[in-house]
Amino acid sequence: MTLDNIELPLNDRELPSRVRDFIYEANTRVAAFMEARPKPLVGFFPSCFETVYRALLEISNRRLTAGNSFCEWGSGFGVTASMASMLGFDSYGIEIDPELCEVSRELASQFNLSVNFTTGSFIPKGSDRLIDRAYANCQGDMMIVPHTDHSYEDIGMDVRDFDLIFAYPWPKDARLTSALFDKFASSDALLLTYNGLESLRLQRKRA
């Protein structure tokens, strides 16, 4: 791995009213969506959006990114991608579930946020060896869908074009998530991961 950890202290100041309103609406939509489904989304547990926003704010305030492009891997309801847009990032979200992608667009549109969501896999082409190794190590017990498609072509971007990538990996997917970032992201790019219990990790890829 060529990833270095970066300390990310978070302040506990009150969030701006627009952000609080957005998070309230997001949580409301998540709850309603989950309640309306006959079967729960396997492996879906929303992150603490307030904590993630504070992390994005700290990254923005400290100007830790080399540029302004952001991507949420497995964007779900698109909340983090939308919050990144609030902070001025050129924001994208990749989500394999088309229904969730549509909900994401509706939420972002309600708050007049510019986010490019696309339906597909965030796994880049050329990842076969990493995926095979990860599945062998976990005996196939992973949540990441092991295939690639045209999602990056659809948004006209590539992994190396993003300055900051966010992911909320299933515990057994965390190593593969880091390995994919390590192989395909550009030097100096940042990977922010949410690991449950409001635990965040920020890493930078060194040359």
C-alpha cells in the first residue's frame, strides 16, 4: 500500500441551518424508503451524516485536496455526494441500485444541488486480480459486487480524475476498497472512509 493516514480532528460547532435541514430531509427519506420496501436492503446501514459533513468541512477548510473533484463510491441515497456539493466540490456519485440513484437525484434536486449520479459499479476495469484475491481471502463473504461496467464512461471521468473519494465499506470490503483506490487513484488523491460508530479514516496516496 502507498497510503498514508492523515489526522482529521473534527469540531463540534453547530451545523449551518441549510445543512441541518438537508440532513433532516435525508434521514426522513431514508426511513420512509426503508419502511416501504418489502425486504430490507442487504448490508445497508446509513452513516452518521453529521459526522461525515464535519469531515468534509475539515478537508475543505484545510485545503487538503489537490483539486475540486469528489466521488462517492456506492453512493446509496447520495447524501455524502450532495453534502460535498454544498461545500463547493464538483461532485459525483456511483450507485449500482437504479432505484437509489433516482432517489438521490430527487433529494439533490430538492436542495438545488449539482451532483452527477450514475447507475453502475464503482469498480474500475482492470480490477479482476484484486477482486479474485479479495474474494478468496473472504471465502466470497463480501458485499461489493464483483463486476465492472461503463459507469466511469457515463460520467466522463476516471478514478484518477478524482481528488477525494468517499466510501462506506462493509468490514470485509474495507481492504479491497483501499486496494482499488491505491491502484487506480492518482498520486496525492484522498480516500475518506466511514467505518461505523462514527469512525472515519482519511488516507492520501503518495507517489
